[in-house]
Amino acid sequence: MAGFKPIPIGIEDFKEIIDMNCYFVDKTMLIKDILDSGSKVTLFTRPRRFGKTLNMSMLKRFFEKTEEDNSYLFDRLAISGAGDKYKSYMQQYPVISISLKSMKQPSFELALTEFKKIISNEFRRYRDISKSDKIFDSDKEDFLNICNRRGDYSMYNTSLNFLSNCLYGCMDKK
């Protein structure tokens, strides 16, 4: 049956949906809205199963600076026609992206263990920071402790701020 596209049931990764040529409701003008708002922080509140994770994945793929060129993902989508002003933001920034979906646990200890895994995985995406000469050796040690889930409770309490500062120090972009 020619002309039918797959329906991306259960797929939450924007890149996977585009690469598989699945049906996709183009919400890329959300990127324009966020940039035009000038807000430092944007909170997305939606009920479960309303596409929050997919939208976050789309934002990550748009803004995150990677060695892989992901600009093709947006070629036939609305944001590509919004102008060069918006394209200039594409793949320019370090992005911290975590999901807390797996945090619902029966005890604090299990939730903390899960949180350590989530944070550790995000630190590992930027593991090259531990080799950078742009951050202090003590920060490198803390960075590796979090990567390897050896950090104490207080380290995880401030881990996202710490990662953000490390990324800024190494990449000179917030």
C-alpha cells in the first residue's frame, strides 16, 4: 500500500521519527516561540502522553552542538522557513537533557539510585570534559565521580548546575 507512513507509536525520539519517515505533526514553530519569548526559563506542563518527551527531543536535536550534522532533520519542517535568524541557533549549544520518567520508585533509596543513573548518563555524554584543560583538576575529579556514580548525596544535589558550569567553561556557551 504505497503512500502510507508508519505511525510512531511509542517512539519518543525526534530523530528516529524523521529518519523512519513516520507521521509527524510539525511542532517545530515551538522553537521560534521559545526564541521569540526571550525567557531564560520555559516550563512545559502537559498531561501524560501529550508529547512532552518528543518535544524535548526535538528541541535537543535543534539546539545541541554535536559532531553529527542534524540540520537535515528540520529541512522540510516549518522552522526551516522561519528565517535565517532562527537557523543561526541550530546546533550551537551544549544541551542537558534528562527524563525523570523512571524516578517513581517504592523507596527513597531506590529513587536516589535511579537519579544517580540518570545524572551519570548525562555526564557521560560529555565525558570529554574530564580531559579538558579549561576546568580545574578538582572539578575533573568530581565530574568523574558523578560519571561513575561514586559521588556523595551533596554532589547530586547540585549536579545539574555543576554540569552546566563545566559545559560553559569548556564550550564558552550557555
